[in-house]
Amino acid sequence: MPVSIRLACFALLCGSLPVVAQAPAAAAAPQETNRSVANGGITVSGWQGQIDSSAEKQGQTIKDAKFAPEGAGMRVTTGPAVSYWNPSNTASGDYTVSATFNEPKFMNLNTHPHPYGVFISGSDLGTPNASMLYCAAYGNGNFIVRGFGPEPFQLNGRRGEANEAVHKAAAPGEPVTQTIALSVKGDKVSCSINGTVVGTYNKSDVVASGKLKSTDGIYGIRFAHNTDAIVTDLKVTKP
């Protein structure tokens, strides 16, 4: 048996090759290099930010992304994946954090859809021990729920999932808008997009060793790398 075939058989027996359960159209998207945004940094008063550790290891900083006022909202242009927050924005007990995201030109800065959304339960932000939970939408109808504790953890899979509630852009370069919310109620945490609950999770699945310390904490916004969108109406509401 040729060496290449023997190696492939060994890999299959050892489980080192991935099992593909999706159609070919859902294959992994090509990797993109993080951009560096001109005139980057934070110019919204009172706000702070933190890029992902993988980007820091590549030598990037918060100035490789841009967070600036725009009209009644704030515009985020990345760069490396980043989280932004104002330390005075906190929520505890039962609550809902929501915001509206307008991507003026879908996939304007990337070769495949990238997500953006809100995060809750922020703790130790700005440090290597930062933890949070976020729900983010893609302009192709998908959404993802993930967290840091500080290592990444997933609640609806590595690639997220599709839901009819998530708006789809008509085509690359066309606008798309999403209203995204994360709610804590009793022993449940839910993500809603455009007024529809798309995922509900047990609080015990997110507040655990290696995940969140609590569902109380700072809330803010979360953007993947190489994205550009305007955020409005970021707020917390109580039942």
C-alpha cells in the first residue's frame, strides 16, 4: 500500500481528520489577514477596547481598529477582532442588552461574511483574564453565540447556525441591518435577533469553570476582524 494511503487510513482510525457533516457549500471559508485601519484608535469618550490575543501576538494593537462617533451612533471599522465597552455600562440580575447594527456595505472589507453583536457579563476586561458572552449576526442569515472565559467557548457550534430571523443582505456591497439582544432571565440566557429568540441556554452552561464568573458585569459590543458597521441604540432594559 502506498505511504500516502497508509497515512490517510491511520489518520481516519485515529480520528485526526475532520468529519464533514455539511454540504460542500458550507466548507470552511478562506482565512483572511487582519487589516490595519488608517487613523485607528478610540475617539468615543469614556470607551475602552481590547483586541483578541491572537492579533496581539501578531503585533497589532487597539489602534489597528477604529471606533468613532457617527451621527447618533458609533462606527466600528476593524482590523483585528475587538470588543468595546464603557466601564459605566453594567447590568445585573434579570436584564436585556440590545443594539442595532447597520452594515452599510455587506462584505465591504472581507471575502466572506463576518459577525458583529453585543456582549454581556464582562469581567476583567482589558486584561488577559477577560471574560464575556456575546451574540453576533452575519449578513448572510447566520448567527453565533460565543464567550471568553478567558479561553474561547461556544454555545451553538464552531460556525454558528442559520435562522430566518437574521436579515440577509441582497448582495455584497448592499446594506443590511440587525437588532441584536442578549437577555438574562432566571436560569436562562437568550439571544434575540430582529425581535425573535434564536437561542436559549441554561445559565449553568455559561457560568462555570473556564467560562463566565457571573452573568452580571459590563456590557458592550463585539466585532470580528475586517468588518465595518454603525451601532445605534445600545441600551440595557429591565423586565
